[in-house]
Amino acid sequence: MSDRSRGAAVREEVEKVITAIRPAIQADEGDIELVDVDEETGVVTVELKGACVTCPASTQTLKAGIERIMRDRVEGVTEVVEINALGMSESPVSL
């Protein structure tokens, strides 16, 4: 399997896992969107939306829930990070 095919296969598996866990996240008025899969490092970047943005338990949900499930089900995934944690998204500033 070529590197390109392998990358597409990993991304497809990651998307399947997100589809499977999305209803549980949506049940709490949140959502999750896949942003990127880095096949070299195994890092999956997601964006948490809705109630997840302000939820104090979102980091725990991300690491103990989403990341654990992703690592168990998708070979090669090493970590799941949230886009806001990387500073890639602007957050509103209150003055």
C-alpha cells in the first residue's frame, strides 16, 4: 500500500470513529469535527464545537474519551489534540 493510500485509509478510519462517537457528544449539545490527520506523527486534530467549547470537562472528554477510543480503534494514532489548544483558532477577547 502506498503512503498516499495508507494516509487515506487512516483518515477514513478516523472519520468512522468520529461518526461513531458524535451522537454521544451531540447528546450534551456539543459536536466534533475532524480538522487534520498527520500520518507521520499519528496526531489527529479535531475541533470541539457547541457546548464543548465552554465545558470544563472537554479536556477530560478529549483525552480520556476521544483519544483513548481513537488509539484503540485506529492503528497509528498517537494523540488527539483540539484546534484551540494549538492556538490555531481565534478566541473572542472580552475587555
